[in-house]
Amino acid sequence: MSKMNRRKFLKHSIAAGSAVAIGGIASCSEQTVAAPTQVVAAGTGKVIGANNRLRIAVAGLHGRGKSHIKGWLKEKNVEIAYLIDPDATVLEDSMRSLKGKVEGKFNCKGIADIREALDDKNLDAISIAAPNHWHSLMTIWAAQAGKHVYVEKPMSHDIREGRIAVAAQKKYGVVVQHGTQRRSDAKIAGLTQLIKDRKFGKLKISYGYCCKPRQGIGFKIPSPPPNNLDWNLWRGPAIIDQYHGNYVHYNWHWFWESGNGDMNNQGTHQLDVANWALDEGMTHPIRVMALGGRFLWDDQGETPNTMFAIAEYPNGQQVMFNVRNVNYSGYVRQVENEYYFEDGGKIIRNQYYPKGSDKGEKIDIPDGKVTEGGCWGSFIAACRAGDPKMANGNVMDAHKGCVMGHLMNNSYRLGRPVPFGETAELLSDNPDAVEHFEKLHAIMRDGVGLEDHDFSFTVGPWLTFDPKTERHTGEYAKEANELLKNCNRTGFEVPDIKDV
């Protein structure tokens, strides 16, 4: 049975009230792990070499990898020692470009396999901008080799491998910094601290938006991979049987085997900021649900282009999240965070609105505590100090934000179709959720032009989750626990936590 057919089969089974495991995945998600710790271990990673020069390798050179190269070139006494990509054409172009930018002797080596760089005892750090399905395994391998890690968001492609990456950092003491650049913004840190200190009262809802227009990707016919691409290395841990042109080089984001949709793509930034504002001690939600769909595009992609999700925490605080990618006349781009307080006040675009007021008040935001140097300089400073706690967005920060997004995605993946006009009824016990969903409803109706009778939302079940064991409990636990860990291809297995 194909993966798409398995998903449809599972959705229909849930709608009928039966509990069905996802075929072929159960054996990958049975391991129980200890509760995550908030402690980031003291540094025991590699000591930086002579003259404090830091040698770094960049893995993944298309798109975001270019920004990594640009960022490291601006840092003093940092040498890009390796460029890594399984696409020979991309690698050659990147090597040529780098050579033209480096003054003096060119010491960079271009390779296809990250393991060659990790074997270099004189390499200090790895900078990861590969597709999502590679992020955790590269992070774990690098930690085991004693290399510091800058890893693009999301740090993990699934919940279990993220937890194993946390364990690897703790065991080997290397610096791990997440590519959530807002963690290096002193003003965001300052506003977050004001919220935690309850300057505006108790936070009720921390809200994130990942609303940026995108387009459909059409259909690509399965074919042999191009000669310039090492398909074995590109797939790495992901079980993908057949190549097609929508995987390489960007649209892999929209397939579950390699990406996480916009929820844990661009959305990881806003998920992280939303989680950051919650009360201290909140690790993971205890209850999550999501609804959405992939509307209008009629393409090969699998992940939703429209989504509304809710996460509830043990202290009663909630995170709500909105993904909206379908473009239309009058589209409002929102890549931002909002905050709603128990007394009815709210913060929107750094202005505070008291209860019942439509006039915002400017907030005097002090600089919060961050390691200076921006996202690139702060990582280099943490590496030179050998101090993981200096990372702006450390491994545990990364894990918390990613887990929230994975849980939301997983609720959607276990969903069933519900007519558009009936969806709000399923949220009726949460007036705040109904209010925000109805805003999305209005956009889809009045902006996108979809009528109630034209389509259905995929509505996911409420999934209960134990933050200590990082496993699901209650109804749908069996199905949801199957999604905690993807199976891996032979030779690219994410290790069990006991083997890290």
C-alpha cells in the first residue's frame, strides 16, 4: 500500500472509530525515553585550534546554505574548511563562488559525504543546511565526533530523533545552536522577559503566524535521478523509494518523508518565539489538535497549505498557530507573534492593547539577555568559550519548539474530512479558538473564494501527550505514537538513545 493510500486508510479508520497502526512504522517508535532535561551540559567538545582559528564545514549548499557561507565569511578568524553537498553541480558552483570571495590561500575542500569531514580531527564545527530529514542525524554524528553544531530549523524531522539529539549534546558537551535567528534578537528577548515577568498580567495565549504566500508545485513524473546527484546520499535516513524532480532542491519541504510543511519550516521561528514566552518550566504541551488542508493547488505536495492548531500546557496556557499559504488578492502576509492575556489585553506588533481598546500603546522594550554577535557571531563565541549555554537557541530550546510543531502536524496527519461549515462546532468548548478559526474561515471564504459546500477541512483528533516520557496517552495513542519516529534507511539509522 502506498504512503498516500496508508494515510487515507488511516483517516477513514479513525473516522469509523477503529485504532489502526500505520503499516511499517511501529517498530521505529517503540522505544521509551527518559524525561527531557532543561540542563545543557557544560562544554567538553573540541578545543579550538592554534591562534583561536575556528574551522567549520557547511553541509547543504542550495538556498539556506548560501546564507551560512555568507555568515561565516563575515566572522573573524573563521575558515570554511569543507563545503558538502550530494549534488556535484551545486558543489562545484559553491566552491567556485567561495574561492572568489576568500582572500589569500583557498583551503576549502568540496565533498559529498559529511562523514569525511567529521573524520577530520582538526575540524571544529558543522553548519547544517541540508533538508530536514538529515538535521538530527548530522547533529548526532557531529556531537559524537566532538564537533560543535549550528543546525537549521527544524533541528528534528520527528519527535524521537530530536530527543536523541538532545541526549547527544548532553553526553558530548558540544555547542548546539538552532537556526532560529530571533533568539539572537535582544528586543524579542526583552519583550519575552517582560511577558514572563507578568508586566501585562498572566499570558493566556501565545500565538504564532506563518502566513506567507506560496504556489503549487505541480506534478513531476518519477524518473532516474540526474547524474550530478548522489541520490543515496541525498536520501540519507529518509525512506524514499523513487526520485522525482519535486524533491530537489526545495520542494522536499512539502512531502512528509523529507519535510514538515510550513508549520515546521518558516513556522519553526514563530513556534519557538511562542514557546519562549510561556511560563518557566513548560516543556511540552499535554494536549494538541490541528485542522487544515491543501486547497486549490491540486498538486503533488502532501503537507497542508492552510492550518490552524492549538497546544495546551499543564499550567493552562495555550499556543495557537496559523499557517496560510494560498495567495489571493488582498493577501496579508503575517510572519509574526501575538500575545493574549487573561485580563483581555493583547500585544500585536509590539503594541499593547488594553482590554476593549482598539488603540495600541507603544511598549518600552529593554534589551534582553542574548549572546552578542547575532546568530553567526554568537555561535562562534560559544564555540570558542566551549560553553553550550551561550548558544542563542540551544538544543533544548530547539527541541521544545520542534516538538510542538511535530505534534500539531501529527494531529493533522491523523485527521478526517469535516465539511467546512461544521468545523467550528468541533472547537465550541474553546471560545478563543472559535474566534481565531472563524477569522481563517472568513479569509478562505471571502479572500480565497471557497464556498462552504466546495471543500472540507481535515480535522485532526485531540492528542494527549506526556511531556516527561514524550509519548502519547489516551485515545489515538497507538496511532499517534507510530508517528513519533520515522523509520530510517540502512546505513543512515538514527541511533537508539542508549547507543548515543
